[in-house]
Amino acid sequence: MKKSDVERAKRENEAAKKEYSVSHLYFSRYTLVRYLVTGLFFTNLLWFFMAIGDSNNLSAIIAGCMLLVEAAMMIEHISKLQNHQADMPINRIGLWIQAVLNVVLLLVLFTPMRLTIFEFAKKTPTITILAGILLLGIAICILCEYRLQKINRGEDRYTRLIQLYQKQ
């Protein structure tokens, strides 16, 4: 090989490494949101299996619908390896759906209607634990929405890292 070919190959290799690194920096912006959405997914999956075990059709339908919404949200996360746009509309809609559902379920939890959705919520300790889980879910949705807004506005720490890395 000629010396010029070796130099050109080195430059191409460095450019490919830089592009790969930038791609992963864009993907890393959503790490917190990705893990929290995964936690919501598995919580709803557990609820789904509990509802099927109790033959509670209404509960199973609600949990199943949320699993589909969260699966779409996870697919949008995977797309961020290729798509470097900041907005994640499916995640934002899905988080709002989850938060509103949690508020509604929290209200239902303190009414006699709770036994149609949560057949196992007959005693006060169980109701307290469920209320805590629903409140935690609401807090997670709010935190994720806040994080996604920061990313959309370019105020997250990864924005500066990406800009610095691209200037090199």
C-alpha cells in the first residue's frame, strides 16, 4: 500500500469512529428515560399477569393497552440510534397517557369501584401499597417529561458534549 492510501484509510477510520461516537452520544441522552419507561413496562406487565391470574378482564385490557403503548415508546428509543432529532412524540404521549391513567386509578382506588379493577385490594395495607406505586408512576412520568423537555430545548449536558465533539 502507498503511504497516501494508508493516510486516507486512517482518516476514514477516524471519521467513522467519530460518527459512531456522536451517534451513541445522541442515544445516551435518553438513558434515564429509557430505563424508567422500561420500569413502567415491567410494572404493567406484572399487573397484566396478575389480572389474567384473577380472570379480571377489565384490568387485563387496561394493562395490555399500556403494554402496547410502552412497547411503541421503547421502539422509538431504539430509533434514536439512527434518528438524531431531539423530539420523542410517542414517548411524550405515552407518558401522559400513563400519568393520566395512574391519576384515574388512584382516584378509583379510594372508591368501592376499586374491586372491579384491583380485585386483590380489599385491605388497607394493600391499598396503601398500590397508592404508593401509582404515585411513584406519576412521579416517573413527570420526571421523564421534564427530561424530554430539557432535551428538546437543548439544555441537557449531552447537547454541549455533542457540539464539542463535532467541532473536533
